[in-house]
Amino acid sequence: MPAAEGIRWPALRGGLLALLAAALFGVSTPLVQRFGVGIGPFETAALLYAGAAIVGALSRRPADREARLAKGDAGRLLAMAGFGAVLGPVALAWGLQRTSGTSASLMLTLEAAFTASLAWRMYGETMDRRVWTAMLLLVAGGAVLVLDQARTAQAQLWGLLAVLLATAAWGVDNALSRALAERDPSQVVMAKAGLGAAASASLGWAMGEGLPAATSALALLLVGATGYGLSLRFYLLAQRAFGAARTGSVFAFAPFIGAGLAVLLGDRSAGWLMAGGGALMMAGVVLHLAESHAHEHEHDSLEHEHAHRHDDGHHDHAHTEWPVGGHSHRHSHAAVRHSHPHVPDAHHTHRH
């Protein structure tokens, strides 16, 4: 069996992919606030996810490189589109027009808490004392942000609560998408974003929202392509690499990137309470990322299909013609018991 760089550094690839997803999404939040002025929340969501769907369609890989979506995935995709591509962006667009970009960006950090909690309940992902402490810090920081907005203006508070609803919707979406992390991420992005864009556009038309100016529409399409399409693709690859909870925690850096850009764009709403809430949230993110996990564990025999390589210590099956790099096909794993650092990827879903 090869030396398996992936075993010695199990979280490195996933962490880098999640950070890239976080950077792209973090930058998008203040940009949506700027370019979405005067545009209805449903039409804003439709444009964002239309851009994402285009990215998904253009980045699909051949079937021998990535596993295809199956008929049984339809229900999960519909739920993902409802929570992640309709409710989440609509709530965010509505909230961004009623609160500051800095506080809204920081509030999005709570998405990590929702995601990690749901991953623990739905998939049994490891949540030790360190992780729970990190989640409490994130929640405490969010509570401080709500207090900060409550003492300024009622409209600001309702805007921030709408952003909180968006984080909860995206937390559900993230947990649902974990089961599709082994599918072609571009195909998942295209299907989810296409469904979401169609639903949001229809609801916007039914609510009487007018068509935006061409320049604003193009700007939101571009923001959706990068901040929602490419970001979601990298997010799904990160979930594949080290699970939903850890991806959500690294992704929690996105709001700090967004808050920084909001300040650079002229947002001067930050005060001591907002800074304190942001500091609590940052402490929670850092504490979660400092986690280390290794013990003896057992793998049951398993047969499944997903994109894989032969240098990760878990794929030692033979080929008639040896493939180069990543590839996808149905393959088997024999039962084995061993010990190494690991994260809750597709091959490490054991209970603790």
C-alpha cells in the first residue's frame, strides 16, 4: 500500500478547499448588498443561482472521473434547492437591505453551528468537548450581534434576524448535501442552482417584483457564478474530504472576509459590541480547527462508487489498465482494523 499522504495529513485538502469556498462566498455578501439595491429578494436569489447554474453546467466532468447523480437523489436535491437556493438567499437579500453589511456578514458565522449540530445528529460525525465549546462561542457571538442591533433600530434587528434565518436554511442545506458529496459536484451545483433559480424567479413574478436593470442583473449573475457556484463546488469537495461539520467550521471564516470587505466599501457601523461578538466567533472557529483525532478503528466491508485515487491508503483494488490520477467507478473495500489520524469522510463514518 502507498505511503498515503492523505492519511498523514487527512484534513489538509479539505481545509484548503473549504477556505477557498469561504473566500468566494465571504466576498459575495457585501457585493449582493451593493448590487441588490432596489431589486426584490426573489429576483436577487434567482439571478445569484442562475449564475451558479451556469458554472455547474460549464464545469461538469466525464462519467469516468466523477459519479453521476442517481434518480434516488431527486428528493434530496429538491429539499436542498428549497432551503439553500430559495429560502436562504431570499432571507439574506431581504435582511441585507435592512441591516449593516458588517453585522450581517458576521452573523453568517452561525451557519457553522447549525451545520455541525445537524451533521452530528444526522451522520454521527464526531463532536467532542472542544467542538461543543467552539459551537457555544459561535452562538454567544451571534447573541452579542443581536444585542448590538437591538439597541440601534428595530428595522436593523429584523434585518439581522432575517440573516439568521438564512444561516439556518443554509445549515440544513449543508447537512443535506453531505450525502451527495461523492457525486459530481458540478452536476449537484447545476441541479440545485437550476431548481432554485426557477423557483425564485417564479415566486418573484408572482409577487410582482420588477425586472432589474441590465447592469445590476449582470453584476448579480457574476457574483452568483463565483460566490455561489464555484463556492458551492469547492464546498462539496471539502465535505467529501473531511465531513460536513469540519467544512462548516472552516467555512465560518467567510463572514470575516465579508465583514472586512464591507468596511473597505464604506460600512462604518462596527462598534464595541460588534467587535466583541466577532472576537467570540473567531475564537470558536480557531478552537474547532485546532481539533486532532486519531484512534484505532474498524472498517466494515463496503462497496460504493465515487471519485478516488490510489495514494490515500484506502483504495488498493486492482485495475486491468492502471488509471492516472482521480477516477470514478464502483469498487469494494475489504474489512480492516487500523489506526491513523482521520476525519469523517466517506470511509470514516464509525460511531464514537
